[in-house]
Amino acid sequence: MKSTPKTDHHTRHAGSMPALHGLSTRAIHAGEDRLRYADSITTPIVQTSTYAFKDSREIDAYTHHGKERFEYGRYGNPTELVASRRLAALEGAEDCVVFASGMSAVTTTILALVRSGDHIVITDDAYKKTLEFCSAYLQRFGVTCTIVPFGDYAVLDRAVRKNTRFIFSESPTNPYLNIFDLEKLQAIAKKHRVLTLIDSTFATPYNQRPLELGVDLVLQSGTKYLAGHNDILAGAVLGRKALVEEIRALHKAMGGVIDPHCCYLLLRGLKTFVLRVRQQNETAMRVAEYLEGHPLIQRVYYPGLKSHPHYEIARRQMSGFGGVVTFDIKGGLAAAKRFLDHLKLCYIAPSLGGVETLITHPATVTYYRDTRKERYALGITDTLIRLAVGVEDPEDIMADLDQALRRASRRRRGPYR
Ligand SMILES: *Cc1c(COP(=O)(O)O)cnc(C)c1O
């Protein structure tokens, strides 16, 4: 075998890639060493749970002299290391930790930052499981949480207390694609000297880079656009090194480590990340415009449309509007169900960001436990549909939506048909 490459392939900030490469180049190459095992072009999957030391001298070099190498699977693996570097390069972050899921990233990050007696602020439009974790579970550890209405910056400002550790929000949010004004968020956070956390899953680093706007930590569900093929779960937290190190330390105990093979699929998905998201932005914009003019549609929510309440904020802080389009169809619950039942191309499934177009009906999927009154209080109507476009031909997606809408609008099959 050839001698091992001189670059230390264990350092987190491997400098084999100039930082100034474009996003597409970084999505393909960042984080990888030029020379790899067996001259492989792809990063090999090292499917092992533990790593052997050659001898006692190597143990000593590792434990006392800072030799960088792998030790045990929960503390990291080669594909995880490359993925963390690559995601950091895409998001413009100093450091990154990759997790087994987006929720593992969210919960580990929050737990790493808070102490008993702390207070946190979260916007009411956050991912349901994140809200649940913050409002229900954290209480058990003496951490209080104020949920503020999304977009009300005065209320947000007043909600911050002396013991507030951070403000957490998403942007864009689910399902209405509300956009948080990150400049306003930073002004409030700076005034009170609290940390800011943004779940940027719906945007991806192609459409928005919150760290460049001063946000302290970005969270990603890599399950969505980053992996992009509806085949794995993954998550990440990104930010400056000192903060991310605290999270990494807890991650090693919490154990939400991403499996080496799964992480390979994340790396593979990332290679086409820019191509996919560019296409999804374009398709979503076309579909949103099409639906806005459709006679069977009540209302469309897409931040790239002038009719969206946060269109101006989105234009300022985003470079694309994402692949999710939400809309209310005409009719009632029965019409919404008929619409779903007539889809032939789009799958009825939660999640977003993959190559397959997925549609979800929040009233009967995400909020099925809530009463109609509770749902309506949250703005989740019976006829609300969330469409997450894939990378199929836009014409085919629109044709499928159109035929399902037309069929749903005919109440029932008449006796003569
Ligand atoms: C999906 C999602 C999560 C959770 O990620 P998982 O990978 O499913 O654990 C968190 N936040 C947002 C905005 C999401 O869309």
C-alpha cells in the first residue's frame, strides 16, 4: 500500500479545500482529503463500532499527546467527520456536529446550553416536537420556557429575562412559511446578551445563512434537503467552535451518533444538494404561481409570492424561497380528503426536501389529536395542504395537482358516470 497521505485526516478543519470555492464545489468536495483509502473517489464507509490501537505507545500518543484518530463509534466515525466538515463549509460555520436525526440535534443542543434555573424563549411557530420538548420536558429540569407569538418582536423583546439563555426560532416555518426577521432578532438578542438559535431546515444553506447575519447556532434536519432522497434521518448543529464543543461533549454521552453507512448517504446526497435545491426553488415558485391563479384554490402561502405577508423580509435575507408551498383548497374536509385520494404522482407523506414530491394534510396528520377548535386556533384549517416539491418535471407535478383538484371538487360520482 502507498504511504498514508501527509494531511492529517482527523483534524476537524482540514484545509485541503480553499474556503472560497463556490457552494456547488463545496457540496461535492469540502471536508474530504484529496487522497483516500485505496485511491477511492468516494469517502469509504468504515463500518466498525470501535478502532484498534497498534500498541501502548499509540494509546499514549492519543491520550496524552493529542494524536487525532478514532477511538470508539459513539465518538465519531470517518464519514461523520467528513460530513461535519462539509456542512460547516456550506453553512459558513467554524464547527459542526452531525447527529442521527434533526431532533437529536435540537434536543442535545438545548440540553447542552441550559442549566436548572434558566429560562428560554421560543416562537410558537416552531416544529411541534421542538415546542413539546421545550414546553413540557425542560420543566422537569427546572428550565422555564416562554412561547411567544411568531413575528411579534415587541412581545419577544419583553419576554427576555435576566436568566434567559437563548431565543429559539425557525425560519421559514411550517406550514405557513413565515419568515423571521433575523436582523430584528439579532438586535433584541444583542441588547439582552442572549444566544440565538435558528432551525434553518426549510431554507438550507443554499437559500439562507443565518450565521452570516449574526445568529449563534444553526440547526438542520439533514433528513430533508441536505440528504435529499427521503431515505435517511440526520441532523446537525453549526456555529462557532467554543459553543459547538460544548454540544459535542454532551453528544458523546447522549449517543445520538449517526451510523457510518447512513452518513455516507448524507455525503452522497450532499453532492447534488445545490442542483436539487435550485430546481426545487424554481419548481415551487412555478407551482405557487400556478396555484394562486387556480379556480379551485382558496389561498396560497409561499414566501416568493408578493401575497405572502413576509415577502419583503424573505427577499432581504434569503437567496431563494425553498421547495415548500402551502395552500388552502376550496370546499371542506371532505374535499381535502378527496383531493389526497386522487393524487397519482405526489405521495401523501410527511417530510420534505427529497427528490419525490410529498404532500401532507396537517389537519389529519400532524394535528389529528387536536380538536378542530384547537387546530383552528393554530391556523390549521381542514383544507390546508402542504406540498413539498421534489425534482420531477414541474409540469407533471402541476398536472397531478390539477386533476386531483378537479376530481375533488366534484362532490361524488353522479349516477350517470
Ligand atoms: C423534520 C424537522 C425537524 C426534525 O428533524 P428529524 O430529522 O425528523 O428528526 C426539525 N425541524 C424542522 C424544521 C423539521 O422540518
